[in-house]
Amino acid sequence: MSTSWNALRHNEGYAMISEIKALGFEGVEINYQVTAEQLPGIQKLYQEGQVTISSLHNIVPMPAGADPNTAHRLFPFTSPNPEVRRTAVELTKKTIDHAAGLGAKGIVLHLGESWDSGLIDLERSFVSARIKSFHGQEKINELKSKLVSLRKIYSEPGIERIRECLKELLPYAEERRVKLGLENRYWYAQFPNPEELAFLLQEFRSDQVGLWYDMGHSATLEYLGFLRKNELMEKFSDRMIGVHLMDCIRNSDHLPPGKGNIDFSNLAKVLKQDTIKVIELAPGVSASESREGVTFLQKQGIG
């Protein structure tokens, strides 16, 4: 289970992990909201053999002074500023070091953000119109068309910056036997889209690089009309390193599995024995709902 569920409820890592263990979980993913002050308690539990660490969600630990709600977007690989990209690479190396020290199999990478406020504003306008339906379908389609056209302009420079960062990170991760999971993102303006992901997976053929499949992000973009159902799962199942398990209603994700609209029926068919499986829930989900989500997944053949 990801510490996304309770990282913000605890000042100390030992209590945070103990709360997750009380639900019946033996393994934990450390998310990007875990602080340097919380890490020692987690390390102590790991060293005592009381917990296994499946993965870390970059950046770990969270940079001092960062807003935990936006920390994952502070240092994108796509930034036009080379100093931001350099910081991103160095902080990711530290995450890899922590992963290796905690016996984690992989880390989850957010590859990039849009650096254009106009693109971000356009997407928010489209999403609002699509969900609230205060425009007619013709207007909604017009907004979507503009968004798709504008997003294409940023693809090539963004992917080149990501490629340069990964070229430095991959040997570092391979040496430490930590896999790099390239996560599909929630917003259409973020990186990578399916075409960009395909390019990166072709560019980096190492077994240490693959897709980290976030089911909530995928379901959101399917609902908004940017992906067909199960598109990412079907296209990239052979390179899937890990999966974030959750449910989603429209564009509201991080719900307990079984409490939304995601169809889990085909997932068990593509998961491999070594695929890292992490339940990633919102802080407001109750302990009983978390347990019910696990039971639901087990009935789907996902355990």
C-alpha cells in the first residue's frame, strides 16, 4: 500500500508504516510526501524485517519546504531551465539510492509537466466544459481540438529533455538494480502521452525501464476522450513494471477498488509475477474501505 493514504497524518515514519501494517499489508510504497524526518522510522522497520518496501515514488524524501500537494511537480525533466533539470536528476539519484538501501525493486517517475500556462489553462477549460456540460458538444469538441493541436508543439522539446535525463539516470539505476517506472499521467498536457511513451520505451530497451501503469490516470483520460478503454494496458503490457491500483469516477481517482467505474476484469491477465502491485488511495479513504478494496481485487484474481 502507498503511503499516499497516510503520510500527511504522521510526523514519524514508524507510526505511519505501523498503521498500514495494521490493515494487513506487509509491503509499502513510499510516496513523494514522505519527509526526511519520517524516513528513519521506515528504515528501522525495514532493518528489523517488519516491512518490505516495494517501491518509492520520486522524489523521496520530499524536498524541505515543499508543498506536499505539489511536490511531485517541482522539478520536471521537461523544464526549459537546465538547472531545474539538473536538480531533478540529482534528487532522483538520491531516490534511487534510498530505494536500493531499502530493498525496493523500483521507483515511480513523473517525467514532465507542461511549461506553458496557456496550454494548462486550455486543458482546464476543456475539462470543466466536458464534466459540467455547460457548453454544447460542438464547443467541447472545439476546445479539445485546440488542446490536441497545441500539445503537439511541446512534444519534441519535452521528450528530448526527458531523454537526456534518462540517459544519465539509467546507468545509475542499473548499477543499483532499481527499475525506473515511467508513469502515465493524469493531465493530457503532462508527459508522456502514448506516442511519447512508445518512443521512450523503444529508446531505452533495458529491462530496468518500463511503464508504471496508473489506473486512475488512465481511466480519467479515457473518460475525457484522450484514450480508448484499456489502451495503455494493452499496448505496453510487455513493459509494465508496476501498477497503481485504485478506482475512479469520471476524473476523481484514488478511490478504493470496487467503488468506481474501472473495469478490472482484464488486468489480472497482463500482470506478471514480478509486476509491482501497489494500492494508491486518497487520505480520506477509511480503513474498512481499504480492506474492502483488497478483497475486491483478490476476487478479480489480483493479489
